Amino acid sequence: MAETRGFLKYKRKDIGHKAVAERIHDFNEFNIPLTPDELVQQAARCMDCGVPFCHGIGCPLKNNIPDFNDMIYQGQWQRACQILHTTNNFPEITGRVCPALCEAACTLGINDEPVLIRHIENQIVERGFAEGWIKPLIAEEKTGKKVAVIGSGPAGLAAAQQLARIGHSVVVYEKDDRPGGLVRYGIPNFKLDKGIIDRRIEQLLAEGIDFEMGVEVGKDISVSYLEKHFDCVCLAMGAGKPRDLEVAGRDSENVLFAMDFLSQQSRYNENDIKAGDMITAKGKSVVVIGGGDTGSDCVGTAIRQGAKEVYQFEILPKPPESRPVETPWPMWPKIMRTSTSHEEGCERRWSILTKELVAKGGKINELRGCEIEWINDGGNWKMKEVSGTEFSVKVDLVLIAMGFVHVVHEGLVKDLGVELDGRGNIVVSNCQSSKCNIFAAGDTVSGASLVVRAIDSGRKAADAINAYLA
């Protein structure tokens, strides 16, 4: 542990942010890190709790959180960086965008504020890069086995890196122009600068991983090609099928899926498209349908594009302010959360049903909806419209951020003929699909989930593939 009574001596200190009026004019990251001395104090709050729930229950990667906190307290930053990388391939990403399940499971959080784990993790890896401690780990010998990884999101990249370090030859196929998957195209730059991804890709290239960009497997190259040239295939395409809104007016040109909207901005930020190729929120009234993280990212992006006003509608009820009894510690609490994007200016409403999108001249200019209540019918929750709550909103742009349902079936998945479960995800046993040489990881298996779970799944897939090849 760190300082014996540190959790009594020091209070939690959160990171700062640039002022709203300053940060909304660009897409740069706006977090203000703590100083090294402040980080030592925060690490000192890690207590000798006996059973580290942050590590065992909270973190899907099983990061050795008490150990790297202790190293920070002792000033052994390089050792902390080594400990962190034993379980996490990309802590610079999880240290920015993970919701910090570990902090929700922190024992100190039972009756006090939890340890500032995520930011400590972020600053460990940033110092590691600055000091040159993070270097390519190149396999001493090649196994002669070849593995194709389909998809370059966090699951695919983690699997590829683990396999390459063992000595297998790995080719990553990605349908987009740049690697990173939804981490690159779905998470705005103000939350994750894409230079952070490029920095890590340089390490993967140095470790011998080949990247084939702009290649859609199942279309540009066939399943028979994979079977002929590779000993094993890892499917890590993600849950790319978005959940749609089935109402009148949905097909109008100013109604977009959230990922189409976000990816346009990400491509523009990297000079891959021109401003004239985008549909933006500039000067428009915007409605975001969906109250999750992707919806929040749409809010922040629309504000930076110069939206006149932004609404966010969620069909579920407003969460409670404090931890409810149905999600006790150390579970992830279902509580009211306000993101930095919400702080920048957005009208949020809960228990809202979108009933109709009214179009004029091929474009939506009005959204009609109503309030609903949720009724527990013998364990099944059903929604009921509340009479007299009908309303309408003038709108110029509608963004559908209702999540994703499963991996895209058309093309590769259908051609492979692998078994799917009732939700449309690929069925696996120890990451192995119904075809013995086809493995799958990340959201392709679980449906839409978190980056930290995708990295963990990719690492497990690499272990399973290596055992199969051996």
C-alpha cells in the first residue's frame, strides 16, 4: 500500500478543465492534469483494504491498481508503468475514456470519495511515453504461423499486439482509411486526440504488425483468401449495426445516425474530407435521441460546430442522484451523470418518446413526442404514454444515438457461416466460434460495450488463438 493513513489525511482532488467559453471553439482536449506532487497525494489515498475490489471486481482487465499506486507514492514511476502495461495494452486510451468501473468498486468509496484511479493511470502512461520507457517489444523468434485480425478497434489491436509479441505474423485488415475503429471515428477529439492513437500504432508497426487499410474483408478480399493465406482469423469488427428509430419521417436527409455525424467530424479533423462534404450542426436546432455516452458526444460535437440549440431526449427515466439499492457497492451504480458536454449547454429530458418526425421538402423541421411512464408488469417493464404531455420541437438536424444491436451480418459474417446467438452476436466458447479456426473478440461477441472490456476480450482471444496454434 501507499501511505498508511493517506486516505484519512488527503481528500480526493479531481482534474480540472478549461473554461466552457474557451474550449467549445475547438476540438482539442481540455483536461488540466494534476501535478506530480498532487498525484502522489492521490495515490497515497489507496488504502490497505485487504481485498482490492477495484482490481478484482471493478476492472475487466484486472489492472494491478494498488501496486501501481504504491509505486507512484514511492516515486517509482517507471515501475508503475511496467505494472500497468502487464494487464493493459492501451492505458492512454482507457485513462481518458473509460467510465472508471474501478473507482465505483473502490473500497474507500463506501463512505468517502474513491481513489482517483483513472487519472493516475493516464498520467503514468503519459510519463512513460515522455521518458521513453514505452518501447516496442519484438518477438525473438517467429512461429511461422499467420493470423488475420479483422478490425482495428481496441479488441483487434490488443489481440494483434499480443499475438505479434508471441511471434506470430499478424495482418490487421481495416475497412477505414486509418486504424482505431470507433475509438478513432466515434470518440471526439476533445475526449481523445487522435495523435494518441497514432503514437501507439507506431509501436505496433515496430513490433511487426502489418496493417491493410481501406480493405473490407468479404468484399475486397474473400473468405477463401483468408482460409488459403492464414492459419487463424480473429473477428473484431465491433457491433456496427446501429439501432434505428422507426417513426414517420426517419428517411429524411437531415436525420443521421450518431456515428455518421461523429465520424464526419473526426475525418475532417484529420483533413481526410473537406467542410463541404459534411452535414454540420452550425446554426441549427439539433435534437439528439439517446441519452448515453454517444449521445453526449453528439452534444459536444454539435456545440463546437456552432449549433443554435441542442436537445437530448432519453426514453428511459431520469436516474437517481445517489446510488440505488439495486446497484449496491461494488457494482457500477445507475445514477444521474452529467458529462462535460452537457455542461457546455444542452436541454436534457427523460422518459420521452419520439412519435413522429415531420418533414417538409424532404427535410425534417419538427419533432413530435410525448412523455411516458414505465410500469412494472410482473417483472416486465412496459411504457405507457402520459395523456396531455404531447409536445413538438422545431428542429433542423436529428441525430439518432440509440446504441448498436450487433455485428454487421452482411458480407463477411454470412460468408463465414459462423453461429449467431439470439441477439445477433457471434457465438464463442473461449473466444472460438463454431468454426475451429475462426475466433472473435470485443463487441463482435458481446454487443456494444466499453473500450476496457474490448481490450480484455482481445487479450483473451490472443491467448485462445495461441493455444489453438500450438
